[in-house]
Amino acid sequence: MAAKYAGVPIRLHTFTGLIFPSKKGLFQKLLIMMDKVLCWHATHIFPEGNGVKQDLEKYKITSKPLKIIANGNVNGIDVDYFNVENVTIEEKQKLKNELNILSEDFVFIFVGRLVGDKGINELVTAFNRLDNPRVKLAFGRSIGVGAGSFASSDFSTYSTAS
């Protein structure tokens, strides 16, 4: 917004996720209004992917053209940073022990915001249908990868046997 009032001729905004689709009532209306104001101040709008683009269109956030960068998901993944070889066997085993994960267990991992629009409700519902004590679901929080950076406090595990 400051760029518009400073006379900057080209102002870009990238939507990397939307909060309002999962909210209700007055709070949702407030969030929608804030995004509309934001779009009014920008000259170019870039949603991160088709899902965000569809929500922007559905809720009529802007009439400006919406252009997705490349194939979407502008965040990407640094495969060197998240390389399993950066974690020692000892670190892996320590984490498994702390989380009560046995070698015969199969573990699903969810990393992301724990909100409905990320599919967490469907994931837990499907997981509960498995009814297998050797299958576990781990919820990851923001963590670093590399020597000594894993901690059991970075994860929560859930088993249908619990």
C-alpha cells in the first residue's frame, strides 16, 4: 500500500495462501475486505497456484488478471537442505525412539498449517479408518534439517491404537 502512495508505478503482490476460505462470519468478511484493499493497491496479482486463484475468483477479491508463476507453488523445495544424508543414523534412531516409532511401523508425515483447507480433517478421518497399530501419523512443525537439528518436540505422533 505504501508503494502506491509513494508513486511506485508497478506494484506486485503474491498470494501464497488464503486464510478467509476457512473462516466464517464477520471475521471472514474482514479478511476478504483486507485482501480486496491489498489487490486494489497492487498493479499485478500472482496467486501461488490454481487453488488460490480459484478462491480469489470465487470470492471476487479482484477483477485484475491473476497470473500463476510457472506451474504454481512458488515456495519450492531445497532438495539439498532437506537431504536425508544430512541426518546421521544415530539422530534418526534417537528421534524414532523418542516418538515410539518401531522399525516395522509405517509412518505418514504431515507438515503444514493444521487447518481444514490443507486437508488435515480428511487425512485424520482416512487415517482412523486404517485401524492398524503399526501405522502412525506424525505432524511436523517448523524444523531445521542437519546435524543435531531434529528433536522429538518438532513432531507429534498419533496412532489408531492410541
